[in-house]
Amino acid sequence: MSQMMQVKLLRVLQERRFRRVGGVDEIEADIRVIAATNQDLARMVAEQRFREDLYYRINVIPVRLPALRERREDVPLLAEHFLSKYSRKMLKPVREFTPEALRALGRYDWPGNVRELENVIERGVVLSTGPYIGPELVPDQVRTSPGFFHIPPVSVPPEGINLREVIAGFERRLI
């Protein structure tokens, strides 16, 4: 969000009033904001790329939603939801996944998170000619993923890392 837009949003949130484009009257508004980002806003405030006053205005009840790779137990539930959604939408009688397809979906890291999973399921429904989605309908990069037992990339910041913490985190993910 540009600095100019941040100023305008902050003003509306503080004053609870706004003026429509081209309008002359100010309109009162009872506003609740639910904001989402994939950026580290605290870091952006420190780097002066996001207004500190706006940050504190919108950061009333922060909710962190972990990436899909951190909540693999949600993959089957989401996959079933998307299967139902797209089979209804496309009027196709696709009703379930084979165990092999579900295992492949569960092994993958989902760098594109829920949107990527949704696209994979939509693709499976489009290509399916029967009542189920098997592993042959799961894209190669998902099906051939080594799973979550690979070594994650580690970036070392200029101030260094605490090796014990890195190893403990890796052990927790493995376990």
C-alpha cells in the first residue's frame, strides 16, 4: 500500500468519516477492518516502509495463520472441500480421492498454500473421467515431492544464528 493510501486509510479509521470521490459531504462510517498480509509489517515499520501509527491502529487482534506445510492435517479436509466445490460446479460425479492421491497431497510442501491446493484439485476434477481422483491426476511436482523429510533452506542473517535453536526447530519438524 502506498504511503499516500496509508495516510488516507489511517484518517478514515481515526475519524470514522470519509468523502466519496467527487462528493462534497462527509459520510460517517462504523468501520471494522480485517486485514491480511504475507509481509512482516513490524519489519516494514522498522524500515519505515509502513506507517507505525497505522500499524498500531490495525494490529489490535493479530491472528497468525500458519502456512499449509505447517498444518498438513488440514490438507485432506481442504482437498475434500475443493473436490465437492468443483465437482458440483462442473457437474461431474467426482466424489473421492484414492489413498495414493491423498498421500501425495499430504507429502507436498504447498509453497502456493491453499490457492495452489485448490488449483490442483480443480485440475483433477477437470481431467477426471471417473468418480475419483487418482495419483495420475495429481501434477508431477506434487506426486514426486520427497515429502517433508528434506532439509529446509536456512538463511543466515548478518547477525548470525543460534545453531541450537535451528537444530531444535528442525528436530521438531521431523518429529
